[in-house]
Amino acid sequence: MFNKQLFASRLLWKMEVNELTVRSAAKEIGISAATLNRLTNEILLPSIDSYYLCCKWLGLKMEFFFTN
């Protein structure tokens, strides 16, 4: 099962460490600021494309946020 809370917290952590706004982080990732905002607030499950881009930006494998 996908861990939405862990995914959101990792995105927020990297944004905080790099001192990025939602807009600037979204631009770096390659997704819209609205999508990133919904992901960090755990409102939305990511599309496969958004998920791939976020994992790439975080430097993590896509399997990281899934548990058995």
C-alpha cells in the first residue's frame, strides 16, 4: 500500500532543506505548483508521471513509498 504521509513528509523535508517555495520546487520537479501543493497536503494520490518525477527529484526508488 502507498504511504501518502511518508511521501508528503519527504517532499516537505527536501523543500525545507533546500529553502524552496512550492512554486520553485514544482518547477525543479517538473510538475505544477497546484499538484505539488495537493501532494504535500495529502489530498491527492500522484499520477504515475508525477510520482516518477517526484521520486527522481528526491533521489529515491519508486518502491520506497510502498509497504506490504
